[in-house]
Amino acid sequence: MNNRLYGNLIFELSGEGRKGYSLPANRFGQYDVPQTLCRKEDAALPECDELTVVRHYTNLSNNNFGVDTGFYPLGSCTMKYNPKLNEEIAALPQFQNLHPLQPDHTVAGAEAVVALLERSLCALTGLAHFTFKPYAGAHGELTGLMTIDSYHRSRGDLQRRKVIVPDSAHGTNPASAAVCGLEIIEVKSGPDGLVSLDDLEHIVNIEGPNIAAMMMTNPNTLGLFETRIPEIAQMIHQCGALMYYDGANLNPMLGVCRPGDMGFDVMHINLHKTFSTPHGGGGPGSGPVGVREGLQQFLPCVSPYHGNFGVLLRAYAYILSLGREHVREVGPLATLNANYIKESLKDVYELPIDTVCCHEFVFDGLKDKSTGVTTMDVAKRLLDYGYHAPTIYFPLLFHESLMIEPTENESRETLDAFIAIMRLIADEARTDPERVKSAPHLTPIGRVDDVLAAKHPVTTYKQLKNDNN
Ligand SMILES: *Cc1c(COP(=O)(O)O)cnc(C)c1O
């Protein structure tokens, strides 16, 4: 890292008259641009030589953290390795240069990819049809709820305006229901971390005819397998509502069990999570929605064409590379890795629900609460050791949630190294708590005041020199 240059804007590296280009001799003669189209003064553009530009952007890019640079145990996000083969397939010019308005007979290959991917997803989920239009998981949730809403309306069942969402649900679930114009009823988790059947029965008894759907994630956001889905589905179907499966956590179930067989009617899949598209920083994504037979006519048109086609290509390439036999290994390996970390750390980190987890699990901060070191401090200290922080303060069921999802690709050595660092931080919390509380010390930017940053974001940057525009 070139510290002298680091942190500057390209504008601050500018020097009058410096150039990174040379134009060929003018072969076209002189043409005057009309005065009305001309600037009054020159645009304030940086003037830099090529090497300065290359170093500047290379140094900036080195500040990125990604799955390709280090271990990324961000719970609920499934930051698995994205095989480079997928990128090669998605970059094939025959696919990349397609135009959506080309004549049908020239895009038969792309249509076949969509049809074959649909067939694979149907086989993996037990549902009958998929639409690929949604651009993300949350977009899929909205699409699925709109489908359910249309289904009820088509039957004249207009009073079904409420959606049951577990208190452990991902924040997008209640948000999507609200965007769809539906009201949310929260169902509580029991002490075992699973949806409480008593609370659900109570809700269904009171609200039965008003319920449009129940949304569930399985494994839920605590990484726990919801074992009572058959009873839940029966209760929900009996009152005339439908079961929605948030399939963002499909990874540990891949090839092992299927939402369609559990009684779910509508679901979305996060292709960018389970089916390996790079998705840090918000995109691109794809949240295909699957429905059981008889609901396909209610799928709405939420985007043009087939959504993010490049993500579909990556997903199909990934499925083909794994094949039917190896797709079955994803879930068990993700589950094994998560349990290995959990068991190796539960003597120093608080494990509120001590049971076998699926692909992820949640600690409630350090076991020794007397040090004053919080989950935030642990997460920041991990950055000093070159790890991406786990998901923190989510789910909301505990005060100090620290949610770890290693994914199936990580080796025993990587997991052991992470465990050693997590133990080291727990030691530091006892011996030198201030060091942990003031972390990170080795990143370009230290501890930020995230409340201030959220409430009063400063989105402009005061230049150090060339401050004349
Ligand atoms: C990631 C996630 C979502 C949202 O998916 P996006 O693609 O980020 O919109 C929804 N539910 C769960 C359980 C998730 O993990």
C-alpha cells in the first residue's frame, strides 16, 4: 500500500498540464462547435499521468474485501466461493451481446438455458414453475406475495390482508409484506428458537379468515431447522391461507430436502447466494419465484424479459458443474463447517441455543460479560486480523447477536485459523479490553460513529488542494 498516495482523490493528484493520453494527428479538419454549446470555463477535470491513475485505482481496489481475498463469515448472506468458470460462461460473447429484442429464432440457446434452469430449480425445490424476473431476494418476496394476493382476489377472498411473519425473520419479510399493502402479524419463537405452535394457533384462531399467507425461512435465521413445518402448513392451509418460503437460506437444504414437499406453495431463491454469483455491495442479484401447480397464472410481471440473465447463466453453470450427485454435498458440508466453528468456540462465546445448527448459528456476544467488550468490538477487532466481520446485532432475538456462516467451500485450515483468532480476541477482551474496544487499528479508517454516519451522512468531500471549483 502506497501510504503517501492513499486516501487522496484523483483530483488531489492532479498537476496542471499532466497527461495520460496522446491523440492521433487530426485527419478531419477544423469544425467550430456553436458557442451556445460551449462551456464558459474549462471543466474541472483531474490531469494525471497514466501511472498515477493506475496506482491510485489499484490501491483503492486493494481496500476491497471479498470472498476472493479472505474468509467472509457473514451470517445469512451465504458468501460462498463463486467459481471462475461461471464468470467465463457469463462472459461468452454469444450470451453477453444478446439483445432482448432479437428475433426469437436467434436466441434459442438463451431460451434453452432459462428453460433448463427452471427444470433444475423445480427438481431441487419440488415446485412446478419458476419466473426469473425478480432482481433480488426481497424483489422475489414481493413478487411471491403479489402472486398470493392475486390468488385470493381471484377467488373473491378480499379480506385476506394479513401476513404472519416469525419474530426471527429477515427484515425484508415484513418490509415486502408492507410494500405489497399487507399487514404483518408477528408470531413468536419458543425457547428452542423455532416458531411457537401455541402462539401460531392463537393467531390463526383469531385471524384465520384474514390471513393471506405465512412467511417462513428454513433453516430459520438462527440456523435452526424448523421441524414442525408439516403441522404449521396444515394449520395455515386449513384457514385458507398459503405458505411462503423465503428460500434465501436454501443452501443447507440443497439436494437434501425440498420446500415443495414440506407444504410450501410459493417461494423465492436467492441465486446470488445459493447458486454462486458474487453479491457483495448490492448486486447483481436474482430472486426467481417458484409456485406449485395452479398458481403460475397469478405470477405478476415485475420486470422486462428474464431479469438478470447473467446471474441465470452463472447459476446454471454452477448446477451443471456440481451435477446431481455433488449438489447433495453442499448442504451437509455447509452444516458441518458451521457446527465445527460453533462447537470450537462455545466455551468462550455465549451460545444461547445449544443444539445442532444448519449452515449458520448465532452467538450472544462473549461469554464473559464482565469485560465490557461487545459484539461490535469483536467484529471491529476481526478486521485487524484480516477477516470480514460476521453479521452483528441480527437476528434481534438477542442483545449481542453475532451470526456466523462459513459456507461449504472453506477448508479445515481456514476454519481453524478463524477459530484461533476468535479465541485470541476473547483473550484480549480479558487482558487488554481497551485494545479491542478501540479497534480497528490497522484499517485505513478507524472506528466510525455509525449513528452519526447514518443520521448526518457527509456525502461530499472537501478537497485538500485545487479547491477552486
Ligand atoms: C439475503 C436474504 C434476503 C434478502 O435477499 P436480497 O437479495 O438481499 O434482497 C431475504 N431473506 C433472507 C433469509 C436472507 O438471508
